[in-house]
Amino acid sequence: MTYPEYGGQPDPRHEPTQYGQPQYDPSLYGQPQYGQPEYGQPQYGQPEYGQSQYGAYPPPAPPNRGPQIIAVVAAVIALAAVAAVVLLFVNSRGDDSDTADGGETVVTQYVSTPPTADDDAQVRQAPAPAPATPSSSTPQLPVPSVPGTGVHGFAGGPTCDDNADPLVFVGYSSRSKVIICQVGQQTGRYYYKGLADGNSRHVDFPTRSGNTFTATNGNVSYIVSPASLVITENGRVLTTEPMLSAWVN
């Protein structure tokens, strides 16, 4: 097909294609091809902004905050339980404290003071030993007034057999030394001991009459007193020795 406005040339808009149909150039007619949407129109009838294919979009659903609220409530309950336990413990400790009759709490304070020099001296100083007291089983023995004697007899002998035996008589002449001792605390039980010319005599159970003692050994008797020493045999006097010093208890 030719058109005069194109100089007798075929209208390029209607050039036959390989299938014998003219091509359609939309730019030559300003129309959309195959129903293309114009400017401002949605393509293929698509919804505009804010519109869905089936109408307007529904508003978005609010966020699900249920689990968060449950967690917060559980945390608050747990904190309240802990606070209750602590308060109960504090109250129980307070009940155990000592209280006065008026319900007032008695508070005892312990004040520690540093040691002083006097305290150290008292600690280091050992207590003085208690004075020794004589035992009831060891009575104080009398001390004779005869020179050269002690509580048990003469310094060079004779002496009592035991330290617990007290002297009841002691005396000496120019030749003899004589003592009478008591057997412990046994009143009336005595023994005689004499020393003369290096020879000693020991006679048990002499008798006493006042301040005179008679010790008998077989047929020989020794009679001593503060005045003298008399030795007899079978009733016959063998010797009489005046005492130079004597003491009797």
C-alpha cells in the first residue's frame, strides 16, 4: 500500500512481515501495544499502592507480647519470694537474741584492751610457794637444853633410832652419855641407849617413875635421873655417876 504523504512509498507502518501482517509500531501512534497501560495506570489491572487484588490491605496485626508479660510476672514473683525468705531469716535471728523482762534487747559489748607492762609482769611472775606446814604425822620434837645435843640425841651419839622418835631424857656424866627415847607417838613405850668407854648399850622398854627411868637387861639395871646414873647388878650398886647436865621431858 502506498500513500501520497510518503512520496508514493508504502506506509512503513503497514509493512508486511514475514507472515504477511504489518508490524505495529506503537511509537507511531502513541498507543500502548497490546493493551499496555498508559502513564499513571496500573499494568494488567494491578492494584495501586495500598490496594490489594481483592480490595484494601488489612491493618497489620499487633505484636504478640504474651510471653514477655508472663516472663516479667514470673520474675517479679521470684523476687518477692526471695525477699520474703530473707525477711523471715532476719526476723528469726532477731527472735533468738537475749531480751530483758521489759522486752528490751540486751546488747553485750566486749571491749578488748591491750595488755600493759604491769599485766605482763604479773603473768611472768610465778606465785610464791605456800609455806610448808608441818605434817600431822610428824610432830614438832622438843629441843633439849643439854650442850652438844639435838632433837634426836648427842651429835656424836647415841641418838634415837628413828627421826620420828622424840627424846624424853638426855644427860651425861664424866664417863657416860645416856638418852631415853619414846617409840613414835606411843606414850609409855621407851627405849634406853647409853655410851661409855666406847661401849654402847640398848635396852628396850624401860619403866618411868616421875623423872626417873629404869632399864633392865638381865641382872643389870640402869637407873637414870637428872641427878645421876646408877648401875646395879642383882640389886647391888656397881657404880654411881653424877650428871653434869641433864634434861627431861
